[in-house]
Amino acid sequence: MRSRLELAAAILAVVLLGVGAGLLGTRSRPAESEDPRRSTFVTSPEGASALAEALQRLHVPVTRLRRRLDSTGIVAAESPHALLGYLSPSDPLTRLEAGALARRVRSGRDLLLAGESAALPMSCYGLYPRVLDDSVRAGGMTVRAVLSAIPDSAAADSAGIHRAAGCNLRPAATDTLLRTAAGPAALRLTLASGARVVLVADGELFSNRALRETTAGEFTLGLIVGTFPAAVFDEYHHGFGPSGSLGGAVLAWSLRSPWGWAAWQLVLAALAALAAGAIRFGPARHVIDRRRRSPLEHVRALANALAASRGHDVAIALQVQGLRRRLARTGQASRGPVSGWLNDLAANVRTPRARAAAAALEELTRGPQPAGAVLRAAEAVEDVWEELKP
């Protein structure tokens, strides 16, 4: 009982220490998450969850796309006129994906590209997002990049500008949606297929911080509401692929949160306490059943040992004395010659087996005996004891 109380007290102390560590970590941790992904699942200042929630409140259906593009294209949403949007993909889009998006636009589907990481699909329209040395103001918003025409091949290579091959798309009409002193920051292109492509150089305009602190909310919502019946936002390139699971999300949270670290410390402390307490799980395992040897086996072993040392007469005498002590009422060996006691024993026993055994012992105590006599004396002692024991 005492060990259990000590174990419970130790676990309680560890729990209190873990809670204290979590509280201290919470005090030193920033109040807001610092997840930099421009995802509609992320609620940090850099996320885009506010945009998706605002669209839903304005009765624009929002779908999160958690599949990757392939060479045959994708089905973005149930509505054929839904806008497929890429908001500053955490993993930059590749040339293969730029080609798939180009085929989608040729089929008449609408597209939204925002941020520097979507530069390759933008190059299909002869444009790329150019990052400015200093931010500029435009309509109450701060813009850090503008859209510029891609220069010739030599200048593009020297500037590190990459262009997707085989996806040249010439727009039939171009509308400037946001203009700055450094150039256009947002354009809407209309293709011959009827598809509309919206290009935004600075993906930060879609962030939660921008929507809360600037007029970017009115601008970004105006790009979609009233123009497109539904919106589909890519989440695969932000790390929210179909392979994710609740267990993986909980594990990731526990590794970056102070409360998660406190939980891991409690688990380790509980395992250490369990190992220290040596608590056995389940019933005891059965082992080999070892029976105790009978007194006759011990006597025979002693007889053989004495016979090996050529103490045959001594062995016989010790066996007779042991029998005499066991038959005595006080449990102590009586004094006097053994031969007279054996005569009295043979005269007083009732069974023929006991009389024969007593007579054999009397004969074996006379003079030197061979090695086999020790074994006969042991058997005779056992016969007498079996007949006379209570």
C-alpha cells in the first residue's frame, strides 16, 4: 500500500510540473500562430481562411482542392464555371502543372494565380511577378510586387526568370484591376475560349492580415463575388494532401506546442514510473512443476555417499539411530545399545513386514557389512517407519 501511495504522489508531482511548464510556455509563446502558408485552412496572419469564410457568407461556395495536377488535367469543381485559385503555393508550381493549367484554360475554365511561387503558369501569358525593392501603395493597400512582361531569352536567363515551354496563350482582352506607380499589380485576361484568368503579383493581398488591416478585403472579394459562381482553392501545394490524417495533425501539433511538449513529458514520466514500480501485467506464468524428493530418496542418496567412502557400518548405525529417534516419544535418541532396542522392537511390532525389517536391521548391525548392506538397511528402516508411523 505504501508503494502505491508513493507512486501516486510521484505521478501527481509530475503532472503539476507539466502543467506549470505548459503555462510558462504559453506565456512566452506568441498569441497568434506563425504558420506562413497562404492556405484557406490556416488562421494565422499569413493564412487565407478569412477569404474563404467571407466568400461563404456571401453565398459563394468554396471547395478545397487536395489533389495534385496531372498531365491530363483536373476536374476542379462541380460547376464548370468555378474559379480555380492558387494563392502563393507553398511548393512552387512546376512546368508540368503549368501545362495542365494551360490546357484547362483552353477548355474554357477560369483561373486565379497569385504570388511569386505561381510564376511558371503566369509565364504562359508572357508575364511574371517582379518583386519591388520597396513596397508601394495602391488604393489603401501595400503592394510588394507587380506584373511585368517577360524579356527576351537572354535577358530572362540573366535575370533568373523561367518560362514554361509549350503553353503560349494570347489573351483576347486585358483589364487592369489594380495599378501602382511601378506597374500593374493585378490583371484580368480574357482568352479566346471564353476563360478568364486573374493574375495577382502579390499573394499577400489575400492574407488574413491584409483583409483585416487594409482595403484588400474589398478588392479580393470583388475579384470573385458577382463574377464567378463558385471558388476552388488549391490546398495540395500547401501540404494538405489526401494522405494527411488526424493522428499526423495531432503529432505535428504536439511537436510545436508547449502543451504538446508537456504531454510528451507526462507520458515519459508515466512510463518511467511504471518501469520503476515493476507492475506485472496479467497472471503469473506457469513454470515447471518440481516435486520434492521423498525421504527414501534422500536416505538412499546418503547411503550411497557413505558407501562410496567405505563407511558402511557407520551408515547403517546412523540410519538405525535416526529411526530410533523418530520412534521415540520425546524426539530425542535414547541411550543404550542398539541391538537390545532392535530386539524389543521386533518383539513389539505386529505386522510381519515390520518384524522382518527389524530382524534385518539387527542382523546388519553385527560386524562389518558390504556396500550393498547400506541400501538394505535404508529399505528396512523405511519399511519399519511406514508400518509404525502414526
